[in-house]
Amino acid sequence: MKHVIIGAGPAGIVAAETIRKLDADATIVVVGDEPEPPYSRMAIPYLLTRSIGEQGTYLRKQDDHFRQVGIEVVVDRVASVNPGTRSLLLADGPGMQYDTLLVASGSTPILPPVPGIGGDRVTSCWTLEDARRIAAGIRPGSSVVLIGAGFIGCIILEALVSSGARLTVVEMGNRMVPRMLDETCGTLLEKWCNSNGITVMTGSQVEAVEDQGDSALVRISGGRSVEAQLVISAAGVRANAGFLEGAGVDLSDGAVVIDEYMCSSVSGIYAAGDVACGRDFSTGEYSVQAIQPTAVEHGRLAANNMVKHGSVTHQGSMVMNVLDTIGLISASYGQWDGVAGGDSATLEDRENYRYLQLQFEGDRLIGANTLGMTQHIGVLRGLVQGRFSLGAWKDRLKDNPLLIMEAYLAVTQGTG
Amino acid sequence: MSWTKKILRVNLTEGRIEEEPLNMEWAAQYIGQRGLATRYMFEETDPGCDPLGPGNRLIFATGPLTGTMASTGGRYSVITKSPLTGAIACSNSGGFIGAELKSAGWDMIIFEGKSPGPVYLNIVNEHAELVGADDLWGKSVWETDRLIHERTGDPQTRIAAVGRSAEAGCLYAAVINDLHRAAGRSGVGTVMASKNLKAVAVRGTRGVGNIKDPARFLRSTTEQKKVLAENAVTGQGLPAMGTQVLMNVINEIGALPTNNMQEVQFKDANKISAEAMQEPRESDGKPNLTTNAACFGCTIACGRISTIDQGHFSVENKPEYWGNSGGLEYEAAWAMGADTGVGDLDALTYTNFVCNEDGMDPISFGATVAAAMELYEKGAITSEQTDGMELRFGSAEALVWCVQKVATGEGFGADLGLGSRKLCEKYGHPDLSMTVKGQEFPAYDPRGVQGMGLTYATSNRGACHLRSYTVASEVLGIPEKTDPLVTDGKAGLVKAFQDATAAVDSMGLCVFTTFAWTLDNMAPQLDAACEGDWDVDRLLEAGERIWNLEREYNMRAGLSGADDTLPPRLLKDAARTGPAEGKVCGLDQMLPEYYSIRGWTENGQLTDETRKRFALPA
Amino acid sequence: MLRSLTIDPDKCTGCLQCEMACSYENEGVFNPAKSRIKVFTFHDEGRFVPYTCTQCDEAWCLHACPVDAIRMNRETGAMEVSDSVCVGCKVCTIACPFGTVNYNQDTGKVIKCDLCGGDPKCASACPTAAITYVDADATGLDKMRAWAARTDNAASASN
């Protein structure tokens, strides 16, 4: 059997290694289009703060790891896929046959459609190459404008601040990280950023980036403008599935729609990670989650089905995120924004930047937001994903949401 | 090392908080906790000061082993001048706040002055602040605990607080920490309330390090934990039965003071004993005792966690008392039970809960109720004072009524809050007060355990069993058996116990370890942890020094050898039943010898020679 | 035969010797706040429940780690965090459904139980045998695994 995997991110690499564990004899090829060893975007913020070197971002640390486990890693770009002949074309190399194909090609940043966005002073923060450019472009005292206070934007704030840059963050939404944090939480995070010397403009849009030679003038809605040496765009991503054009694979918003076996509408073609539109644990709907744990889970499950189709069923992945914004840690789980007819519990300690919000449906926990908490937060996943009936503990949690660990022990171990 | 070497000084009058280095020269002489805090008291207060005035200090002090892995290393003490006795007070408590304070980086907190309004001290590691507590004033300890936890949002915050009894001026109010551990005796809670200090909340995440020789310390503590585990009392008796293991034993030897010490045996002792706590109840099939529980780092775990029968009259329709909480210890069960003649386990558990909830010393409370009952029996108190409640020996209803009154200080509760001595004086029968230096006796009748007579009479904080627990020798044969009915040799025994205990109380360890340990077992642990060479001789010397300094403080506070006595009942009225039948306490046969081996004058004053021998401060 | 920590809450007295032993072994300081094992107190019920990582087969933490910083020690079966590789992204802390991988803000790394390399100090410090280190197939572990399975989205995955 020959398994070809498009994409050398976590989903692709986990899939490749999983296949190897299941089938010692299979031929496994990973095609990635960046001229780097497989690495993790999650580690880029720590590269920017210089906590690690580039090697610290690599998914596997040993030089010849992939050769040793018999996984061929090819640096090239897939041009097209032909399901009829089970083959694909590469941009630079020869064609390639496959028995099964995993599309794990991830996503690409989208730049907001404003004049001047393509200028030299504008960069994304997505790849190692982007990171190098940002590191080179910042000097102490530099003015930096960050477009987008989403997950990616926030996670690099510390690196930008610690490099001595003066930072302005422009976010369209009414709060920071609106897709992960509720209004109270996002607003507290904004206050935190302000207290760390960052100018945050929510409900604002960049209207133009004007080149001024040794700087750019960033025009912002409401007649404001900021001069900047560097503009970082972190305004969202889209799935990387252009090469599937004509292959007959069903897409939704550009992402590959997959079934419970991680298989696309075309037999033999699977998808995983940011490029896949998969089942959501909480809602049962299909969506792109674009998070590390889901990418890995997709990769593992896809690999199992690529080796033996139908062997493992995907029950749906849970959305969860953790974000460190200049030392203030926030997290979200599942349906943190609640459901109609649901119920919630909140603990709010604005002074100390602590916040915990739990969402219930009936007596089950379905989602949560946390801010300023680092201990035992994983158990929120356990509670949501276990769909445990909380019984009397729901009221106790409404009284004191901090008792999540106790509630978990009580419902799983019959304590209390 | 092992000391954090830092003191938090809190001037309540000015709302000023300062950090200062621990006086290590004094630490070398007085170890920590009880001894070292007494040294600070001696330095900083006028022994003649008004205990409830701003001139008094209130010190929360840990020992060098507090917060370490040494078994029972979770202790702290509250040291101040007592409003109940006018003498130095040191009340020792377990639970978790002592270790938490140490983990936050502090050996001691010294409170000075008096806050203009209610406050509590909130400590998070090196950060300490006084927080307004107008909303907490008038609340019970339990309610205060809940509200402060709500504010800190951290379930790991450890809290010590005073209840409504302290606010109302009850003279035996305790400082309660971790909901049901108490720095219980001598009214240390009353002093805290007098300073408008409602609570101390601590969160410490720095940990305790600085161990001099970590490998030796771990080896030594592991070895000594094994000694505790293999000892019948600390390894089996205390974890299974708690201190209540003593109820039937002490009753059998005729030393269980009953009905305000009129008798020495209680007919219903078996109904309120450890064994009774394990009997399934008829109503719900559950025993009073749910489980045993440990204080921080304690491998004995003598603590009791209990429930009250939900159908019992004391808690009917009061679901807030239906859950588990701190159950009865021997002294509490005796004072509120045998001494009042009440043989109702649920009633005692309820009054115990309330003592924790509103911060009263259950020994003084029970003994004061016992005195009130005798005054009632004599007609000195009538139902006019008690709103019609008949204060009869054996009445659980009366006991429950009393605890509710003292908790709030309402009505007759104010009288009961005076303690036995002032109550008996007020109602014209000072001889009925079973106290020494104004503090109520604990649960061993000195007619049946002679050494305890000398213990009580000479205790530096008034009647107390924890200053020299000769019961260990006279009843349990630890470290060797002596005859409880004879006075010979007891002066030396008491002195030895007093000195050793003063050292134990200054290290951060629990005195209950001494059922299995002697200073031989403790010295190696302290020595491995702390700078300086610590051997048994040095500990004994420090213990004796501490004892003498406490004594000196009391003499300067106006006490004298004349206060080293017992109520006439114990000296003149012979025990009427049991092995001690016909006996009185032979204090006069022990006291002169005791003074002599202490190196004091025949009036009980320190001599210059003794002061010099221990390098006591001038 | 792999061994594992087995916890019997009925025997726990809440003394925290385990937390001190753990923090001393791993951080060189007696500090329950830094312990990888934690005793939870159920005050009204009068119960103490020690709780730590079960080194579960599913190893969510290991799989979630983007930089391969968590590996299984084949001798002990423990999932171990390599401090030199961990970047502190915290994804494992939200992925572990037992809440037993925690971020240490002082070091910028995550911490979890590693069975002390095969000699867990919590177990040797426990005075009541509430925490023991026994053969992995002993009862109790199966029970914990069963709870684990309820959270497992991919329980039937064969790797």
C-alpha cells in the first residue's frame, strides 16, 4: 500500500506515524511545500521570544527521524489530484501514484482587502519564514500595527512587546478574540493589554496602508492613523485546497467535507486538520476548527481508516483553545457561548484578571471560558466530553464555579 | 535555615505593614513559635498592660519545622497576654494555616495596636494587605470563611477568624482556623477581636525549603514517622478513636471530673466516648464518626469528622448542621459532657460545632456552664437570669441553649462569656469556680491524677493539661509508669514534662507525638533542618528557658506564687468514688519541691541566678 | 510488569504528606502548590480524594503536544515532559480531560506526574496506604481507565 499525505503539519505527520505503527510495510510519503523540516506553528511565538531556536519548533527533534521510521518527506507543492488514476501532479517534481491520499494541507492567511496591504511592510505571522521576517523587522522602539486580535494575533503579543515594539492592535470585533472568548472575558483581556502598554482598538478596521518610504501610514476607521515600521496581518485563514479543483471533492467554504471515517466525497481521499470540515463534538455540525488537538485527532483517525477503511468512527472533535496573552492565560471549551434554554455560572474577579464561565444544558456542562487560571482546567474537557450528568453538583458549581475538579471527582468517582 | 527569617509586622492602629528580619539570636535561644513569640512579647509589651487594650500584641507564630515533611509539622500558635488569666497566653493549633503562612514566606505575624474599624489581613506570599471587614463583623467564623473565600476566589486560601462570641467580649473566645481547628484557650480570640481584626487569610505558594541537610532530614523524618506508625497510641489508638480514647479510661481510674468537679466519675461516660461515636445510630444507621482526619503533615490523624443525627432536637430543621464537620475531642466531650452531666452525644457534637462556628473554647465553655449549673443548683442563679431555662446538671436542652447564648453574647450569654471565675464571683460563690489563674480545668481530676494537680497549679497559662501532660506517665505509662495516686516524684516529673513540652511547642510539632516520641526522636529532625547544632540537651535547656521567661512575664504582670494553687474543692473535698476514693490533691506536698528544683524562691519568684543561667532578658 | 499508582480515597486522611513528598522530589521545596498529586477535600462529606495522572493509554497530553515534548518512558509507562523541549504552549493542559497536566507560570513549562522514574515519592510518603504503587493490572486502575474511556473520542483507535 502506498499512502500519500499532503501537508507536513501536525495532522499530516501524526497520520504518517500512525500509519507506520499500523502497517510496517506500507510506503508513506509526506509532501510539504515549505522548505523546512516539519514544524509546529504553535511554537512560533516562543521562537519570536527567543525561548527556543528554530529547531525547537520542529515536530520531531531527531535529524533522521523520518528516514528511520520509513517516512519519505518531499518538499514540493501539489498542483493537482486525479482520483480516477489515483495520482497527483507536483509543481516541481514528477507525478506520484497513491492508494490512499490524505489532504492535510492546512490553511493560509488571508489579507484584508484594503489598499496597500500587499506592501513590503506588511507580513503575516504564519510560517517560519514570516517569523524570520518579523524578527528582522522589529527594533526596540519600532511601531508595529497588528491587524486582528484573534488567536494568532494575541499569541504573538508577548514576543512583540518583549522585543520593545510599540504596539497598536486593530480588531474588527467588539472585543479581543471574539471567536474564543465571551464579552466579559475578551474585554478583560483588552484591559490587560492596555495595562501592558498596548493600544487596542476594537470595533475598528484598517482602511489603508500607505507606503511612506521608511515607514507605512496605517489608516484606521474613524479617521485615525498610526505610523508603523511593521504591519502584521493576522486577520484569519482559509483552507488550502485549491489543488483539488477538478478532482470532484466536495468542499464547503473551500474546506474538504469529511464523513465519520475522515473520508471525503471521493473514495480513497481523506482529509484532516485545518483543511477539513469535520464533525463538531458539541453541535454535531460540520465545521473547520483549525486547532492543534483537532488536527492531531483527525490525523490519527484518518490514518486508521486509510489502513483499514471503516475501522474507526469519528464522534466529533471538541473545540478547545488555550491562549497566553502576555502571561494572562485564557481558555475556551465547546459551546462556551451557551445554547438556547441553557444555563450558566460565572465567577468574575476583574481586579485580578480572573474569570470563569460555565455553560450548562440541563445538568451537563457543555462549554466554558477561563481567564487567569492554569490549574486543572483540562478537567473541563473531561466534564464536557464525558457528557456527565452533574446532578446536585450543578447547583454547587453555580454557587462556586471553581469546584470543577471536585465536581468531576464527584461524578466520576461517586464522591459526595 | 528552615526559618524563613522574616516577620510580618502589622500596625493595626496606623494600617501599616512592614517586613522585618527574624531575630536569629533569639531563635537560637527560643527556637520558634511559643518560645520565640514569648521573647518578642517580653520585649515589646508591658506585662502589666490591659490585655484588651492597644498595648497588647497578638502574635501568630510558626516553628522551624512547620510546613515541612516532619510528621505533625503543621502547627502554629497564637501568643498574647490573656484577658481570661492576665498571664501570658499561648494557644497552639493545627489545621493548615500554619504551614500556609510558612509557605507564604513568614515565620510570624506580629499585630500591634488596634484598628479603627473592622479589618482582616490578607496574605498572598510576600503581599499582605489589610482589607475592610465591616461586612464580616457580626458574622460567624464559618460565614466569614465562606465570604473571604468568595473574595479570594481561591479554595486553597487558609483562614483563621474569630466569631461573634469574640466580638461580644466572651473571655474564652478562640481563634478558629480551617473551620474547625482552634487556637482555643485563654481567650486569644478575644484579644484578636479587641483589635478589630476579624480574620487572617493566607495563601502561600513559595513553599518551605532551606533545609540544612535535605537527605538527612528526609531520612530522619521517614524513620520517625515509622516510630509513630508502630506505636500503639499514635499508630492505632489515636487514628481509630481520637483523643476520645481516654473517656472510658479516665472514668475508670476515677479522674473524670463530673458535675463541676463535684464527682470524679460520670455514669454516662460510655454514652459520650470514642466507642459511642462509632456506634451506628438508630435513626439513620450511620455512626457519629464519619472518618478521622489529619492536620497538615500529620501521620497520626487523630482529628474527628462527625455528623449529628438529623432528627436530634438541636438541629431539627437546621440543615446547615447536617453535614460533616469537626467532631468531639476528649477535652471538649468531657467539659460539655461529664462536667455538665450531659450524656447526649448528639447534643455535645452540636455544641462542639457551634464552638467552632462562633469561636469558643469548648473546655472553658463547658466548665463555665458546669459552674453555672452548680450556681443554679445552689439558687445563686435562678431562672430569672436564664429566661426560664432550667440550668440543671444533665440537661442537654440547657447546654444547647447556653451555647447559642454564648455564641452571640446575648442575654445570659454575656454572663457565661465571663468564664467560670468571674461568673462565680458575680454570683457570690468564688469557691465554685474550678479554675487556676482564671482558666478552667481540663478533663483530669487532680485527686485521681496527682501530678496534674501540680501541672494545673503551676501552668503559666492557668489550668491546662498541655503544659505538662503527666497523664502520659501516671495513666498510660509513657515514658514510664508512675502511680497516679502518689505525690512523690511528681515535682520532677512535672518539670521534665513542662520543659520538654515547651520545646515541642516551639518547634512546630504536635505534642501528641510525645506518646511515641521523646526529644531524642525530635532533635535529629530539627538538627537536620536547622542551622546550629540541636541535640536533646540544648532542646531541654531551651524548653526550661522558655518556661522561666513565661514565668518571669507573669510575675511582672502581677501574678505571684499565691496564684499557684487549686480551688479548695480539690484540696479539701475527697473523691467519693473509684480508685481515688478518699483522696484530695496533695499540692502542698509537691509545690515546695517544685519551686526548689526550678531554682525559684520559696515564694515562687525567679532568682537572679536562674535568670542568669538562662540568659533571660532584663 | 508495569506498575501504576493506585489510589484508595477511603484511606486518605488529608495529611498532604504526598503533596510535600512530590514537590520536594520535583521542585526541591515542601510546597503543596507545586505538587503533581493533589488531595481534594469534600468537607461536608468528610472525604479526602488524592488525585493525579493515571498515565492513561490514550495519552491525550502526548498526542496534543505540538513539539514532541511528552514521551512515554518504556520502563515505567509514565508520560514524561521534557523540560528542554516543552515550549509552554499549554495545549496539553487543555487536552488532558483529567486536568492532571498543569502549567507552571514560574518556569513557563508544564508539569505532570512522571512516577518519579519508577519510585513515586507520594506512595512511599503516604502513611495510610491510600496511595500505593502496584502492578498495573490491579483493581482500581481498570476503574479509572473506564472513566477515562468515557472521555475518549477515539477509544477504539488501535494506537
